[in-house]
Amino acid sequence: MKKPIVTDTTLRDGSHAVSHSFSPSFVGEVVSKLADANMPIIEVSHGSGLGGSTIQQGFSKFDEWKLIESAVANKKQSKIASLFVPGIGTIPEINNASDIGIDVLRIAVHCTEADVTQQYFEQAKKRGLETVGFLMMSHTQPAKVLAEQAKLMESYGADCVYVVDSAGALVPDGVRDRVAKLKESLSINVGFHAHNNLGLAIGNTVAALEAGVDQIDGTLRGLGAGAGNAPTEVLVAVLNKMEIDTGIDLTILMDAAEEIIAPIFHYPLVIDRDNLAAGYAGVYNSFLLHVREAAVKFDINPVSIMEELGRRHAVAGQEDWILDVAMELAQKQLVR
């Protein structure tokens, strides 16, 4: 198997798990450690991407631009990436991040909505940025549909397109099938981003490697939305065992995960009832905290909310559905 490009997204996906409370000094410390470990790409932004600090997505404790400035100041030889979700971010956010000095823009949409990304890929390219397409909730569509959407992104200027398991709902065969179809259909790189709701983040990433994937993601200690991501340090250890030399220093990663990331956890990152329900139902992982709040507010089981969201195929940007669903379920209980 070939050596993949690894992106650590602790300082973006991990933001969901700590209520977007990273400080500039913390970001600088983590980026510096990751750069010392020779991490190729380090993603930094609000968990929901540039411009994500809103009442709908959750306010950041600190100015996101200060976080990105701190990352750029400490990146050394590594590249800094930021996530961008059309409708949450706008072109001025791309320009601002570019002015600060990011290297990579990762443009994320639901996996059937690639057609809304053209202007953002074109603007990022004008700014000289490397561009990545993120096809979120990829478990909801067959490989053929994902390939068609990925080809649109390629035509807009994407340098890589990711199969993104936003709900942690895929199993290895599904990952292999989707990655292989994108590899067959595209002339650019293909990536894979895992979540761990079914306990398969590492296994699914290995399946993606077996299918020829070029780029993979992880977070230190698995810090991320829902049940978290593939732990970067575990991922590198597994790659080493597979005799795939990434050039990344495992010892530095393990120390950073244990000494810097573990102490900031707001709650144990385990596959509990709610996380398993989200993965099994195929519900977007950043909904977790919203679901738990709604369950308390309406005094109903969070699993029932997850199941109903799964039936309705809720996707990113539909957080308002959660309260509506919880209210409907609570009313049905009263009727009974």
C-alpha cells in the first residue's frame, strides 16, 4: 500500500466535543507539537467551518480568526487547512482565511449537493489555495452517486475529494466500495474521513487504504463530534505496523494526545447509547449535543430522537429539526 497524506483535524472536528472553546494559546501549542511530529496537514477552524460561530452552530469562546492566526504562526513546515461549509461561510470568510495564511480549504456539503460548491472552489483557487471536497453523510448514497458528485467537484477545481462518514455509519465493505468507485472515476486524489460510532474508525480507514485512498484524517485521542474520530496516534501506530512509513513521529503524537488533549475532555469519548444510536441510525454526529439538550428539555429518550432523525435523513444545517422532532415525540407520549 502507498503512503497516504495524513490530516490531523483535532482543532476543527475536536471543537465540537469541547463546545468550541479552544483558545489561541492552546491552538498554538497543539499545532507546534503536530508540526514537530511532521504532520503534513493540520485543520483549524470552528467545528462547523469558517463563520461557524453562530447561535445555530454554537458560539466560539474565542475569535476564530485569532485561532487561525495562532495556527499559521506555529505551523513550521506543516500546512494549515480550514473547513468551509457553503451557507455557513461565505466568500469573504475564504478571503480572510487566505489573507491570514491558510494553505488548504476543505469545502464540505451534503453528498448530493456538490453543485453548490463551484464558486467557492473557484474563489479558493484564485487565492492560490489547495482545495479539498468533503462529501458529508456519504453512507446515505451509493458509490455511483458519490462518484458523480465527486466529478462535479473535480470539474470545479478540487485537488482531492473525500468520502466522509459523518455519522460513523459505514462498515468496511461500504468504505471499500465508495473509495474504489471514486478512485476509478477521478484523476485527482481521494480521501476518507472516519467517525467511530460503530467502533470502526480505524478499521474503516484501513479499508479505505486497501481501496487505494490517498488522504486520511484523524484527531488526537479521537477528539471529535459524536463518538469521535480515528485517533491520529493509533492510526499512525497501525500504519507503522502495516509497514507504511508516514514520516510522522508516533512518540510526539502519543505524548500530545496524553498530556495536552486528554485533560481537556468535557466528557468521556466512548461509544455510549447516544453515539451508537447515531451511528446505527445514520445521524449527523454534530447533532449529538443538540439531541441531548432536546431530550432533557422534553423529558424523552435521546435514542428515540436519533431514530426519528435517521428516518427523516436529517443532514448538516437542519439543527432546527431536532427541537421539532423532540416536541412531536413528547406530544405523542402525552397522547398515549
